[in-house]
Amino acid sequence: MVKAMWDDYRVTRVFSAMHVATTRRQHKDKVYETHLLRRSYREGGKVKNETLANLSYLPAATIQLIRESLAGKSHVIVGEGFELTRSLPHGHLAAVSVMANQLGLPDLLGPACSERDIAYALVLARVVHPRPKLATTTWWNDTTLAADLGLEGVTTDGVYAAMDWLGQRQGSIEATLAKRHLGTANSTALAYFDLPSSWVEGTKNELAARGYSRDKKRGVAQIEYGLLTDRAGRPVAIEVFAGNTGDPSAFISVVESVRTRFQLSHLTMVGDRGMITSARIRALHEETTLGWLTCLRAPQIAQLASEDGPLQLSLFDERDLAAFTHPNFPGERLIACRNPLLAAERTRKRAELLDATEAAVAPIVAAVASGQLRGADKIGLRVGKVLNKWKMAKHFEVVITDSSLGVTRRQHAIDTEAALDGIYVLRTTLTEGEMDAAGVVTAYKDLANVERDFRHIKVDDLSLRPIHHRLEARVRSHVFICMLSAYLVWHLREALAPLTFTEEHPPTRDNPVAPAQRSTSASAKATTKRNDADDEVRGFRELLDHLATLTRNTMAVTAEAASSFELLSTPTTTQRRVFELLGSAVPRRLT
């Protein structure tokens, strides 16, 4: 009988899940809330509610817990239920990958494959943690780089295979960058080139040779590499040479690349006087349609400054620069500049070196006079070493016999050289209509941007040197990876300038010959370590290190077997600002 009555009850009432119903009513200025635990059911085709309990007197947090639990959510006790199983540095790689994707770097490297992923990882790693390849393969396993790019288990052999793959694609990558930055987008039609060197480790490097060391590492084998950039210093191409290659030879090679590989015929090449010599200029004039902007050597300047020459000090009575032409430089403009501060510095330095040379020679003169040192050959060897130590031999008259030594200054030669202190002369094919004299001086001084790139590549950011690779192809790939990283660093420094000590708005100089001055805002940042928005300011490398503290954490749910999720740590104010400047949210993954 009871069973039959219950069956009838089930037929007439179809139950649904329980829920918490909240009602609100206002009486005068007070609002009253009622929270009821209810169960809905259907009876006779109608939906009805059955109140099971009044929850109104429970704490609000408890009511919300019951509400969410009935909705299917799981809850754990604070401090229990989760376990942090792994925490990996992520923010620095995330910021670099955001910029890399904005620049289209993954697609620029080539089609998707394991070699591209490894090469891409090497570029990112070189930006945030420049280390040798073996150390890099260990390091990236302790970051989100390995997991996101599938680098687990990658060995040094895999890295070398990726470097070889990247080296084969260098030509097409550089051609794309040249078209992007030296083609139609290059409104000034200027291309900059310079050649540094870096020493190598070991004795088997196929490109290593002893040559003029720009790192001041005398007697050490080295390689050289020429960097081609746009006017702003944005790296476009790089070429590696044997360590004993001269500047003019390297310049010939880059000109050939500009003409043939990049198909650019209406550029003006900018380089220093050691790079673009008179012989190279003749070749440019005879074989190409490329223009040039460089500086005359000291003997050429002295010839122009002779008594009947066009370069006279009276030119600088009213201005620090003067433009003129000369038959020895057909089809070119000459712009002479005089920097008084540079003149004073050279005068001071010459005087110090002359005094130091005389002081070093004095003991030798005394030794000869006392008879302790005899023989013209022995005396010549001793005094020659001293005179050449500071390259002052040209300013001294030396008379040597077997028993005497006389060293006197060539005052006329010193005065002649001093008259040209602070004077340099630019030569260019740029016409007045293309660029005025002040613009030519400014354009030449922008070679400092290339020098800044070398500083970032070799010292500040990317640690290209020393070179540990042996095979020529690997050396070229290593240097190319550093160039691609420098390309990323250039754009990162520009984007993150408000948070670093990078000059954001260099002041315009009324006199292009005068030394560059720091802007007021940059000086204030350096002093207060804050920017105009009161954000904390750091060095670029320190900012990347700070970004690395933004971690991606793997959280395991202890109540459920094999259940976990990833959680980014909360960004600091600076970290949040970095991604705002990059125009992106913090990506959870790098791909």
C-alpha cells in the first residue's frame, strides 16, 4: 500500500536539482535579503518550488559556497587541495616572443619544422640569456622555452643541425630585411656599414687569423664581421670575414651584396674613411650607381689646407661648417667641419703624449751620454721602441751616432698638425637638393648608431665574443643568430624606452658639428630612476631580468588524480607596463 502511494507521488512530482533562491525587499531605507534552499519539481504539468531550509542567517560566504556547490563547482580549503609542482621563468621570454611575432620573425626564418623551432629558440635565448650553445640547451629546460617550442631532449647535435639549416637561409632572410628597411621604406636612401672584430677560442677555427684587433686583444686570432644597417641602426645583414681582412676588402663584398643579392641600386653607402677609401670610391663610380658619404684622410685634408688650397681657417669665422668643391673630387661635395671642443681635446692629448715621450726618452739619452749604451744600432732599437709607443715619432728629430743621441721636437710639424685640430672634411655624392650641408654632417654622425649595435652585440646584450665554434659555416651561423637577436633588441629597446635609460626624444641640434647633448627627460631619468609617469626605470638588461620573475606555475589538484592547470603569477606594475608598451596581454604560451 505504501509502495503504491510512493509510486503515485513520483509520477505526479518530477524533481530537479536544488538551488539557492535569493529575494530582496526594501522597507523604507533598508533592504532585506532572504536566502532559501529550494528544490523545484514538476507536478501536473506545472513547475513548483519546495522550500527545504532558510539560509538567511548563515554567513554570506557560506551561502555563496552552498550556491556554487549546487551549481557544480568544486571547492577546497584555503591552503589545501593544490600543490605547486613547477614554477618556470616566463615573462622575459614572453616579452621577446611578443616582439618577435609582431616582426614576423618565425615566418621570416622559414617554414615550420623542428630546425626552425630550434633556431627560433636560439635567437630568443641569445636575447634574454646569451651563453654558449651547450649551456643554452641546459638553460632552456628551466624556462618555458623548452616546453612551448618542443625542445625537450634537443642535443647539441640538434642545435648544430638547426644552425646549418639557418645558415642556408641567411641570404633570403637578409634579402627580406633589406627590402623592408633599405627599399622603398628607406626615405633617406642611406645604408651604413662598419667592420668590427672578435677574438676566437681554440686553434682550429677555419676563419681565425691574426689581424688588426678592434677589441685591443693583440696577438690573438680573431674573425671580422661587417654589419649593414639602415640609418637608425636597425641591423639588416651581416657577413663574416677572415681575421686579417682589411676594411676596403670587406666593403667591396657588402657593395656586391647590395647590388646583386638585394637588388638595390640607388643607395648612398655611409662608412668611415678607413672603410670607403679613394680606390673603393673609384670602383663605386665605375661599376655601380651607388653613392657614398665618408670622410677624407689627414693627408688629403692637409693638401686642401695648403696655402693655395680652398680649406682655410677663415671659413670657420662665422660657422663651424662650410661646403665647397674641388677638382680632385669631381662630382662630389666637400663639407668641412671644425669642432672647437674636439680641437681642444686633441691639443691637450698631443701635449701630454709629447711630454710622456720626452720623459721616456730621457733615461736613454742619459745612458748614451754616460757611456752605458753605445752603438748606433743598439741606441736606435732602444729609442725606437719608446718613440713608437705613443705614435709620436713623426714629431721628433732623432740624430744617432755610435756614442751620441739627440732627440728634439719638430715644432713646425707639430704646429702644422695643430692648426688642423678639430677639422674633418666629409665627401659625398649627395647633392644640395637631396641633402643640405648640415644634413650631411648629421647623416655621417649617425654612424654612431652602427657602433651602438656593435656594443650591444659584443658586450651589452648578446655576448657574441669570444667565438667557440670551429667550422666556418657554424661561425657564420653563430654571428647571424647574434644579428637576428640584435634586430630584436633594437625594436625592444625602442618599444621599452620609457622604462629604460634609452633616450626617447634626442634633442635637435642647431649646430650639427657640436657634440650631441642629452635631453632633459633622459637626464632626469638617470638621476631619479623614474620617468615622467613616475614609473621605475631600469637598465635594459635589468628590465629583462625583472621580467623573468613573472613565472608560469603548474598547479596540481590533490583531490583529483592527474588533474593540473597552469597559472601565471600576478605581474608587477613594471611587468604590466612592459606588455602595455608592447601592445599585448601577457601570453600564457610562447607560440
